[in-house]
Amino acid sequence: MQQHPLLAPVFPAGREPLPPGMTEEDRANMLHIKKYQDYMSAGMESCLGKTTLAGVFGFAAGGFFSMMSSSFAYEDPLLRQNLNTTQKATEIFKDMGRGMWRSGKGFGKVGALYAGIECVIESYRARNDMVNPVAAGFVAGGILARNSGPTGALGGGLAFAAFSAAIDLFLRREPSDDD
């Protein structure tokens, strides 16, 4: 079949010409790797993947912040007890672990809730703009403050929406020429 000289050649998918030095076996390996990359991309772009990732990273961040803040504890009630050094260290580490677990759960819950709501809103609207994080922040803040009554839920929603907008504006800003 003769190709027109001004048109780009058209090849069936997976049968494109290989770069110099590559064999058909390399093509099979490349297609195999690409298939799994596509699976990973689809998983990371799904709402379930984004929610899970945000929850896991939130849990890790909460645990880390708790561990750092526990190192700044200025009063240790365990020092007044009649414990040897090993027992004191064990109690301190247990207390630190409980704090890390509690803080990690809280951060993970907030991260997963926010990311899930934002992903659903973005999927529904089919747009990626400033409305999504603000709306997700409002809904997530309202859900987190629901036990405070309607006024508290409204205030929590507004506060979380403002925080989400500020963070998203910071992340979307244009870098300066100096960067």
C-alpha cells in the first residue's frame, strides 16, 4: 500500500516500527510493562485509590506529628513513680504509641473524607477547578463538625472550605521567574 508523502504513516496498535536496537521480544516486554502501568494509573485516578492514598498518608502524617510533639512533652508524670529505667521507657513508648495511633486515625479520617468527597465532586462536575476543593472542604468540614449542631456544622464547613481554598490557591499559583 502506497502512503501519501505528506501524511504521517498509520500503523496498527502494537505494530509500530521499533526503535533501532530493539527486538520483537523487547516489544512484548514493553507492552507487558505498559499494561501494568495503565492498571496503576487507572487505580490511582479512581476515587477509591485517591481516598485510600489520602487516608494512608494522613495516618502516617498524623503519627509522625504526634511522635514529634511527644518529644516536646515538658512534664512526665511517670518520673514520679517508682519505676526503673526500663519500665519508664516502656511506659513512655506505650504512651507515645497510643498518641500516634489516635492522631494518625484522626488525620487519616480527615484526609480520606476530604479526598473522597473532592474526587466525587470532580467526577460529577467533570472539571478540575477551584470549586471542587472549596465544595469538598465545606462538605467535609460540615460532616466533621456535625455533632456541634447546625451552627457548628456550618462554621466547620466554612472554615474547612476557606482552608481548602487557601491550600489549593497556594498549590495552583504560578511559579515566579526566580524559582
